[in-house]
Amino acid sequence: MFGRVAIIGIGLIGSSIARAVRARGLARHIAIADRSADHLERAEALGLGDSLHAGADAAVVGADLVVACVPVGACEEVAKLIARDLAPGAIVTDVGSVKGSVVRQMRPHLPAGIHFIPGHPVAGTEFSGPDAGFADLFDGRWCILTPPSDDVDADAIARLTAFWRALGSNVECMTPDHHDLVLAITSHVPHLIAYNIVGTADDLEAVTQSEVMKFSAGGFRDFTRIAASDPTMWRDVFLHNREAVIEVLGRFTEDLIALQRHIRWGEGDDLFELFTRTRAIRRGIIGMGQETPAADFGRRKG
């Protein structure tokens, strides 16, 4: 599908892409770049790439697909590094959870003749690093492509769409701003709530840390899984999608106050109506193949 794929950043997503590209024969050459010598050493030991580079500029030479798998805040630096070495006609994309900021950071530095199509595979785990990746991470998940303007080459979009489908993803296109609003409600604010509730538990003087861990019920346990995600990545997400996150947080705060009122005044019918609606959302997610209906969310025992 591609002659040379350059993957910049070999963490969870980058290593999963490399594994899937290798397993499914999607490129003749996989070039990997990472600033961490330890990450490059592990990538070599795991056989993730055909060539390994400390600099992103060297990795992109001759590449017809470049995938930036770095925290959102590092995208401008990457664009500046690779701009002079990109091959004419190359597709440049990314995997970040924020798209408007990525467009503003990268597009001004990329030369004419490059097809810039930001992307976001909506897949992942709380783990990070080269060892965390696996080839079927994207199977049945969605990848959102966000062409920054209407004049992006249709053939390039089709090639990138075919690439993500070959990795196992469903693919949808939308504008960067709409993506950021959708992800604020489905991902960013839920992560913020998880970080906050786990932090509150850690600060609660009446409950010891050992009790928090020992008596963790399913709800709190799920919050801790989310709150274990990469702190650098999520710091950048909130700083670079602040407008959409603040908008959704405002609506969430209003709804939380209403919920507090229902509990305070014993308004059971209102609580029941809300819980019925939210239960339907859960069933819809399962019905669309984005979660398992297994008991205890499919956790493996032992």
C-alpha cells in the first residue's frame, strides 16, 4: 500500500501501527523515529521497524506516508523538523486526540505539494511505550480523519482511508472543530472527571489510601484505569482543546447541580428517568460493537 511508512514516536499507538503494518504487509519499509534511546532500543529488540532514527527528519526521507504519534503539544516541533525532508506528494497525518490545534501547529510549516490529513484513531489502553502496542488494537474501532480544508486531495484521503481500514478501523471524516467538540464529551471530560475523583479520594483525610485501594468497587476501579493514562499526553489534550472542554464542563456542571438537587429533595422519579436514559446509551455502545456485554466489563479474572 505504501513504499515507506515513517512513524514518529513509538509509544502505544506508534508501536501498534508498526505491528499492524508489518503483520498485514502494508509497506515495504517501516522507518521509526523517537527521541528516546530506550524506546528505540526496545523497538529494535521487538523488530518493529526496518530502520531506526533518533531524528524525525531522517526517518521521513523517501516516505510516502508519515504518521506523527507524539503528544499534541509536540506537533509543531515535528512539523518544523520534517518539513525540508518530506518527499513531494507524501501524506502527513497524526494520531492526536485534538485536531484543531494540530492543524494550527503543523499546516503553516508543511511545504506545498504535501497532503496534510490529520487523524485520530479512537483506540488505546492506559498503558504506554513500545511494549504496550499490539497489532489488533484498531480492529473494529473508529479512526476519524479531519481534512483541514475542502481542497485536500481526494485521492490522498482515499489512500489514507484505505490504510486505516487495512489496520482494522472503521473510518469517518469530519471537520477538526466538530471532532474536538465530539471528543470533549466522549473522551476528554470523562478523563478529567476520572483524574479528579481519584485525586479527591487520595486527598480525603477520613479515608486512608490503603482503604481506597482495598475496598475499590467497580466504579472507582474503572476511574483509576482511566486516570492511569499517560500524563504528558493528557496534559497536552486539555491545554490544546480547552475551549471545547470548558464548554462541555459548563454543561456537565449544570447537570451535576440538577442531579444534586434531585438527591437532596428525594426526587426519585427524576433519578430513575435519568438512569434509564443513560442505561440506553450503554446498550447502544454495545450494540455498535464498541464494548463487550460480558459481565464485569469482560475483565479477566486472576
